[in-house]
Amino acid sequence: MDSGARKRPRTRSVIWNYLEKDIKAPMKAKCMKCMEKLQCSKNTSNLFKHLCKKHPLEYDNAMEEKEAHVPVNPTAAVKQPSIQETIQKTLQYPHDSEKAKLLDKHLINMITIDMQPASIVEDDGFRKFVKALDGCYNLHSGRKIMREMLPKMYNETRIKLAKLLDEAKSVTITTDIWTSRKTQAFICFTGHFITSSWIHKSVILETAQLTQDHTAEMIRSEIERVANEWKISEKNLL
């Protein structure tokens, strides 16, 4: 047989820099980072998946090592995706998976609690940080967050708040008015009540821009409007 037709010897996978084969069980491997035992057969995809989920930093290093050993084909007419890109795509959580939904929920909570712009998901530093935490999570675009995810969370939160207000025996509404640097006036309505478990709650009912004079009559009228919208007019203590 011509020496040129001989098969090249298979190179040792970079995955074995992070896992080792179990001597007592040839079909299993042990992670040298967390000591977890994993099933392995003819391929190492399951082992790479473990690194991606549990040890993202080690996973990124393994992918860089693996890509560095890929031979370049100078005759290729079209740029092929790297091994890292291909494997990363196959290992990403589907958007409808429970894990992805849980991470989506935490992401939206972070944006709302810390009052961050939705565009934060498109910042390079933030994306690298998320990838280091979990390389299998695929971030959504800021456009989708603003048009779909935040409105959905708002509607769900509004339903929960309406239920709490319905169960409260009485609700007091307070207001706060301020002017922005662009000389735009805003008014905020806060509802205060005691739950059936004797827990004090203060919740934002609405924040709106003011286009009228800040008179007592106007404020009274706006409080009545908000109370009617939340169906707490009979519970409101002015």
C-alpha cells in the first residue's frame, strides 16, 4: 500500500487534559476538576458537554486548544466555521428548554431590579461574562427583550399585583412629583397595604408624565383614576 494512502494516526483529544479515563471502568471518564464520573464511548461529545455546563472557563481553553490543532485547508473556497463555533452551537440550550427559560427569567430580573438598559446584552464585556458563567446559554437581542420579554414580565407581574390588591382590606395611595433635567414633569403613584399575613407592602402602581399644572385638584383626579384602573377605589384611603 502506498504510504501516502495510509491513514494518519489519530491525535489525542484535548479533552483528556481535563478528564481522565477510569482504569476500573473503560467506558467511563472522571473530571479532574469536580471528580464527577461520566459515560464515554467512541466519541467525546458528552465530555465536552460536561465542561461546557460545569466548567465554562476550562471549556473555552479546551476549544482554543482544539482549534489550534485543526489543519488549515488552503484550497477551501468558502470559510468553514471553526470547531469551537460548531460545537458551541450544538451544545447551546434550546430557547424553549427549562434551563434557558430559567436563565431568561434571571436576566430580566437583573435588568428590572438594577434598572439596566436592555442593550446591556449586546455589550462585549457582558457577553463574555455570561459566556464564562455558562457557555451554553445563548443571549437574546436587546430588541427581543424590549418587544417580547419585558412586556411579558410586566403583564405577569401586573396580574400578581392585582391579586394582592384585591385581597387587601384597604390601600393607601401616595404620590411623588419631580422634574427631569429636560424639564419634563413626572408623577409616581405608590400603593401601601397590609397583607393577610400582616406584611407591609409598598408597590409602584404607575409612573406617568404630567402635562397639566400641579394643582391639588389635578393630583386628586389622578389618584382617583389610578384607583379605578386597579379597582381599589372603595379601599383607597385618601
